[in-house]
Amino acid sequence: MAYDHWLPGVAAHNGHIYVVGDFKGSPAVGRYDPQQDTWSQICSLKYYGCGPHPCASFENKLWTIHHHVEEGRTGVAVYNEANDRWVQKSSLPKGSIYSCFVISLSLLTSK
């Protein structure tokens, strides 16, 4: 990795490892390609802030929870790989999110 992240979120998604979090005050997002053994930077989060950036791969999309400092709100964004940009999906009630995890619905249903 070319730089460090403060309180990053990490997720495996579509054969890559993504690291989402602040880098020297910047909303940097790094992507590791294990096939090429290389790191690259993708589109940074437009909405970001201090603190953790939980992220997860769900329904074949990369999601993150983040805090928008100027607007004082927490939200959910999804990464649009085709356009290399983050799309804001929803705002969350005020509060701090420190971690999250995703469980497939099929694991929760009894058979």
C-alpha cells in the first residue's frame, strides 16, 4: 500500500481488497489486486470525516458507511465501478458507526 489509512474499513469485493478511510485528511480509497500484486487508488469518497469507515461487499456491490463533516450527518454510499464514483444512497440517524458486518439473508433463514 502506498499510504496508510486512519481507522480504515476493509472489504473483499469482486476479487480485490478495498481499504476505505482517511489518509492525511483525504477520503482515500485503495484497491489491492492480488492477481497483479499491485495497489491502486480509486475514486475517493466525496462524503467523509474523521473516524472509522466500515465497508462491505453486499449484493455484488461495495458499500460504505461514512460521516460527512460539513453536514454533520452519517450516510451510506455504494461504489459504482463502471463510472468510478461513490453514490450517496441514504442518510442515517445521528450517531457514530464504528463497525458493521453483512450476513446473507440465506444464512438467517431456517430450512
